[in-house]
Amino acid sequence: MANPTLPGVSPAEQALLYSKLNAYNEGRASYKEAGVYLVVLPRPGHPAYSLWIYSPLPERQAIFYLCELSADVNEALRMASTLCFYSPRRLLIVEYNAKRMQSKGDDLVGFGKYQGHFLHEVLRIDPGYVTWIAYKFQPRIPKQARFQQIARIYHSAYTDFQRRKIHAKNNGRYLGKPGDKVEGLALVLTQVRVEDNPYKTGIKNGQPCFYVRQEIKAHDPAGNSVSFRINARTPSSSSCALPALEHAYRPGETIKIASARIVRTYTAGGTKYTRLTHVRLGCSEDTE
């Protein structure tokens, strides 16, 4: 499946976004096996990106709407990857397909207190009712059997989203003890702060020379929290400003660490953190 062109995004930024998405999808199940989450491009009358789910279960239309995201592609992908991070399903960007995505009323509740509402609407306000339809409702005709099957798809999405909350409540564990080496980490960034390095910042040839660093907090797929810093390799003329050629990391971004050393472990706000040093990123860039 070819990647669609992203509106209002430069070719270089688009290539970077798709590269990050490929890294996010590594190790996740095939769409033929588990289905896939779809980030759908904006379209006339719908200026924001939206999140959909494809399931291989139904015999007919198998793509169902979940929620709106953002008009900004970076924010939309951050929202979608955060919601779906603990799911085995992949995340893809696609164009809207009216033939395959337009609801034909199969996902419309035809009975009970939510009669006349779509399952995605009920999922937002009463997910327990969707679960009841999925596993307790007794279909009497083929149309109701398909409706129940769709409810099970929505229930599976809700289960995926809930995994994020379960991990958020988990204080996690340390990845080892000080001095241990860790390898092959896939991390989602949760917090990024840019600050001056007080040991390298100074005056050079009569001009202020700032060496900045990015203080990063992140978590792995199991919900374990880590912290580390990435030093800028070139100086900046402004305090707390990254040089133009340095990559500005953002919360929600996924990065890979090839190897690092544990320098210490600590607890902050009830969460256990593993502090890393001598970090070597997957792209072979070295950090402190």
C-alpha cells in the first residue's frame, strides 16, 4: 500500500513522519491477522484527521469510524499512537475511501436506550453497553448478528485504549541496577525539556555560545519509565534554543536506543525511573 501525500507537509518532513511510523509499526501483527488502525486524511467537510479501525472479521464493510484527531498531522499521529500504543495492531495513514468507509447503518443501534445512535457514539459515553451488545445480546436475524460482530470490533478498540490507562497507573519497574547495560529499547517520549548545559556554555570570540541539551522522559511498551539527555553537537547563539540542524524531539515520538548504561534509579511522583547514560540511538547518534 503506497503512502498518501500529506497535505501542507514538505517532502522532507513527510519522509521523516513515515520513517517514524515504520519504526512504530515494527514487531506489530499483520493487518490480515489482527486488523489495523487507520489515520484518515482530512477531506471536504472534515478538516481534521480521524481514527478508524479495520478488522478482518466481517464479510462485508470492515472499516469503522472511531474518533476525530487533529488538523495537524503531527498532533494527529501523536494522539493516535498514544491511544493505540499498547495494541498489537499497526497504525497506517490512508486517504478517505467513500465506498469502503461510508456507514450503511449496520453500526446503528436499533433498540434500547441508545436507539438511533451509532456504536462509536455509544462507545464514548457508555462503553459497558457496547460490551453488553458484543457478548450478551442475542441476535435473532443475520442483520443483528453482523451488528453484534461490529460491536465486538468496537469493544476490541476500547480494550486497546484501556491498556494505556492500565499502564499509566502502573508505577513500573527499574530496567536494572546502576552499571548494567541495556540494549534494544523502543521508547515513546512523554516529556521533553530544552535547557542550557552549564558546563559547556560560555563566551567564544566575544560572543555568547550556548550548548543546549534535551532532557527526555519516556516509557517502554511495558510502561517502565526512563530518563536521559541528548546533547546538541553544535552551539547555539540563543539560550535554550536548538541549533537548526538538531532534531527537536516531541512527546509522543517513538525512538529506538541501541544500547545504554544505567547510571542510577530513582522515584519521582510515585513513578520508578531508570536514568540512562552513554545512550547510543538506533541511528548511531551518541548522547550523554
